[in-house]
Amino acid sequence: MRPHRLRLTAFGSFAGTVEIDLDALSGNGLFLLHGDTGAGKSTLLDAMGFALYGRVPGVRNDAKRLRSDYAAPDAHTEVQLEATLGGRRMRITRSPEYDRPKKSGTGTTTQKGRVLLEEQVGGVWTTLSTAFREAGDEIAELVGMSADQFFQVVLLPQGEFAKFLRADSGDRAKLLEKLFGTGLYRSAEEWLGGRRIATSRAVEAA
């Protein structure tokens, strides 16, 4: 996965629209995301995770308050991520469900969540899906990880690293094998083990 551009509006700690050109930042290699406490560092990472999986890591997802408390009433909460996934240039636009003031009268109404998955083909953006499950399955397949796996090894929430280290060794092995593509070596090990047993039996029979 290679993110190219991230845009968020009325999301988390950002009341307005913020757009980040990740290609420009990574042009010279690695870059550091830093700032004072509450400046919005975690919000940017949350926005990337939300765009991909429709949720954010850690306890912040349980709060169900992704919309900025400081956003204008008519501001539409939305996150858009443009990234190369599985060798394909994709654009994902998501909006969470939230309460907004009614356009007429008093009180609030529920703004339903939305998703739009697009792919750039020949320089033109083509809609692939607007259905949550369909888009989610396509993205998970392209990224090669589930949301839980992605948040464990890519966007690990603060304080969760120790939890990952204490996880069952079998679960860690499966995740790391998938992440680093070591399945080939495991298959080779199993094949060699089988050949050793078969050869031993042949020697005993002889």
C-alpha cells in the first residue's frame, strides 16, 4: 500500500478541510509526523484507517464520535484517501453516520454513512462500488490485511504494542507470516520434513 493524498473535512479534531499531499512529503524518503498534544496527529492516522476500513483503531472507535465537535452545522463529515493498493490506483471516500441539524425546523436528524470506491483507469476515475460490504471486501483483499491486522502492524494505537507482544504465539505467527510473505518458507519446511520422514521409512524398509 502506498498512500498518495489524504483529505478530511469536519473529522476528529479538524473542524474544516485539511488536505495532505503524501507524495510530496515522502519525496525524500521517510518523514516525521509531529506536533503538540491535541494538534491532530492521531486524527490523521484515524482518518486513513477510517477511509480503508470504516473504523478507527483503539478505544476511539468505541466512542462513535468521529465528527468534529467544532464543525459548522452544514459541514459534511468526510474522509478521502487516494492510494495505490495491490498495484491499482484507488480513491476511497467515506462518511460516518452522525447527527446533524435538520435543514428545516428544529432538532436533529441522522446523516447516514456513505462509501465510494473508485479506481483510476486511463486517467479517469471509475466507480467500483458504493456498497459498504462490497467496497470493504475489495479493499481488504487489495491491502492484504483485515482491519484488526492493519491496526496491529501499521497503525498500532498507543499502548497497544504490549498487547500485541502478549498475544498468542500462533496468532502472532500467522499475522507476521501474512505481513512479510513467509508462507513460502513454511511450505518448504513442511515439504522437507515430509521428505525426511519418507526417506527414513525407505531406509528402514531397505
